[in-house]
Amino acid sequence: MTRYKQERRVFDRLKSDCTVEAKQEYELAIHTLLERYNTTIYENRFVVGGAVEVFTCALLRVVGIDCTLYGSQATAGDLLLPNDKKLSIKGSFRGLTAIKLLNQMGEGDREWATATLFVVSGVGIIFGAPDMVETDHVKATGDGKSLTSSGLKHLAENPANVLAMEIPDKPPTEMAGLSHRASTPVAREVLFETQAQILLSAFNGQHRM
């Protein structure tokens, strides 16, 4: 049991009402995203994280859940639910490994206080909340808090917490050279929009952006 009852009902609704077709579209979207933006490249992690939030919001909406993308305006939570409840979305594309719960800048201590949907390769979507794990499952890092691999495994061991899906692993590190960089299309768009011919000429011929 958890005191995050509304958030739990949202997950239970997703688990009971998500169609095979919606699951397949979600799986394909994540597969394509990871193939295109390898998270070995650090800047791509933010783009992948944001895109997974969008995919997950869409998945919730198609089963009738009222939710809004909220991460850019909030210090805790990525999706806003009715009654000012929030859900955080976290991806782990190397299986049941430790996963960053929150980032922290400056002094003081931040607590994990938001129910979370963990999108985990080889498993699916796992529901977790702060009162569903042991104290030693949450570790302080130099820049935030992480859920340990044993904590994530603890959540996944209960089938009621898992919506099984075929979520892929990220491509291997040696494939990073074939990956897009998230900043490249943004830079290209700005250069073309501002008609920066001199700067664009630097990428003509043998050089490419």
C-alpha cells in the first residue's frame, strides 16, 4: 500500500486499460528515439528524458487520464494530474540499475517526494513511490538523490507495480558516433533562420554539421 493513492489509481488505470496497439506504438517510439539519440552522448540524455515524458503523457491520455506536461515549470514532477498531484517520469535504458531521482544544486537537502513511473528496458513501466521502498534504497549523490538498483528491483518484484513492455536497451557506446546530437538540428535551424552564410560556409564540402 502507499499513501500516494491517486497516483496509484492512475497507474492501475493505465495497466488495466492500455491497449496492445498503444503499447506497441509506445515501444516503437522509444526504440526509435534511443536509436536516433544515443544517451551515451551526454546532451542527448535531456532530450530523451523530455521525449519519454511526452510519450508517457500521451499514453496516459489515451486511457482517459487527465494529465499535463509540467516538468519545465516544476522542481518536482513531470506530469500534472487533477487535484495538483504530480507524477515524475524516469527512464533507465540499461535495465534494473540505479536511477537518478532528482537533481540538486546548492546547499540543503531535497527529499524524493513524488510518485514516479520508471520506464525500464527489459521490464516496462514500474510504479514507485517514496513510501514503497526502504530508507537505504535511496542514496544521496554529489548532485542529488538516486534509487539504488536493489530499490528498483524491489519495486519490480511485485507484479502489481509493473506494466510489462518491450522497452529496449540503449545502443552500445561504440554506436554513439552514428547518433544524432540533440544540439545539431537546433544550431542548424538558427543558422538558416538568421541567414548566417559565413558560419554555414564552414560546414560546406568535407565538413558537415
